[in-house]
Amino acid sequence: MNSLNPKPTPPQPAAITTSTKTMLGKIRGKSIKILLLLLHEPSRTFELGEILDYPPHYVWKYLKNLQKYGLTREQDYFWFLTDQGASFTKYFDKPNIYNESINESRKKLETKSKETRNENKRVFKQASLSVFFSNCSLEAVERRVVEVLVAHFNETESKFIYCHDQYEMSEKFDCRPDQVIPVMQHLKQDHIAYVFHDRGYNAFKVGLYKSFVELLQKTEG
């Protein structure tokens, strides 16, 4: 499964020229993560920031730099890959070039998360859903997804979890595999939760938007 969201047939990518190949040595790290997200679907700056947990102004600087290289373009507040950007980014969208193994990546992520929790002395509030659910019209399955993600956040202080595929998501959220796509599309539309294929970890990242967590914490306070 390559994507949870149906996408229109992409245009024929432009050929990688000598000048484009030269850029391979200059584009790395966070820039590649942003490009891979845009390869999945066009996004706004703050959406990229929330998914990657980077400040919006920080993401914007990266996007503008990538625009100078001719890899991204902006239209109506959304960022897109150019034909050259899509062709360039597909170079990294292959096994054994940029991706790490799932188990190794998850182990690193868990270790980093534990270290962060040990260093962080501030006590996080327990996010309450009672007020939110009383003022929304989510279906039962959608509520379960939110409840699982919030419970995970309360326990680990992490706003997201990783799932290997759609079936692991359905098992974790106690729903049918065919329900995963419409449920996540609705939650994303309401700006509650998101899902995208994180090629850096070769897994699906399912998480709560930072703004939604802050809303719950303010409601409880």
C-alpha cells in the first residue's frame, strides 16, 4: 500500500539532468523529509510543520530554499513539487537509498522518546475528551481513533504512533481495514488527526495535530 489517499495520475516526471544530479549533494536531512511529504500530497506550511513538529517559519525557510532550486512552487497557500522536484524526490523514494529498516528506526525513536521524557521535568496535563465529544459529531470509529491517540499522548507525551500498514492501523483502532481511509480523511478534514507514509521510517505515521492537543489542554484548564 503506497498511500491512504487516492491521488490523480501524476504527470510524466521530467528527466533528471546533470544540474539536477549536482543538487543531490546539497539537499539532505529535513529538506528531503519535506520533499517526500509533498510527493505524497500538496500541503500548507503549517500542516508540514505540525506533521514534522517543526515551527512553521522554520519550514517556510526550507520551502523557499527548495523553491530557489526549482523543486517546489507555491499556489494559493499550498506548496507543490515541480516536475523537476517530483523527478528529483523519487530518487529518495526507493529502498536502501534513504530509508532505514522499520525495527531499527522504531528502536531509535523509542530511545529518543525515553531520553526526552527523562530530561523533561514539566508535567503534561491529561487531555480530556469529554467536553470535546459533547460538542462534535464524530462517528464511533472516529472517536476510537482519537481516544487511542490521546491515550498514547497521555502515556508517552508523543502525539503520534507508527503503524506498518493499514491492517495494523485497523487492529490498533479496533475497526475494519476498509474503514481506515474514510475515518482518517474525515479527521484530517476536521484538523484533528493525520496520517502519512513516512518513508524515512518506512511506516505510516498516525498522529494528532498539535493545535488539537492544545485545544484539549485549554479546555481542561
